[in-house]
Amino acid sequence: MFLSLPTLTVLIPLVSLAGLFYSASGCTSTASLCFYSLLLPITIPVYVFFHLWTWMGIKLFRHN
């Protein structure tokens, strides 16, 4: 069973946001180590966005 691309573009950010809120709910003080668990749900979508942005920039540069 494979999911379609439009489904994944909606599902992945929602899962990341849910993971972010779940991780943030357990953090009670800024000195605890659980704030490092907030990096993963944020880092993955940001990396994918900028990777695709860079790829599109290279494609547009090469074809002009």
C-alpha cells in the first residue's frame, strides 16, 4: 500500500507537528534535556523544504 504524494504532503507535516506538541508537553523546565527531542520534529520538514528549494533553484538556473 503506497500513499499518494498529496496525501504525504499533508500527512508528514501533521505528524511532525503532533510529535512537536507531544514532545513539548513533557518539557517542564528549560534545564531538562527533553528540549533536544524538539529538534527532530522541526529539523526534518525544514531540511526537506530547503533541500527541495535548493534543487528547484539549481534546476531554474541551469535551464535559463
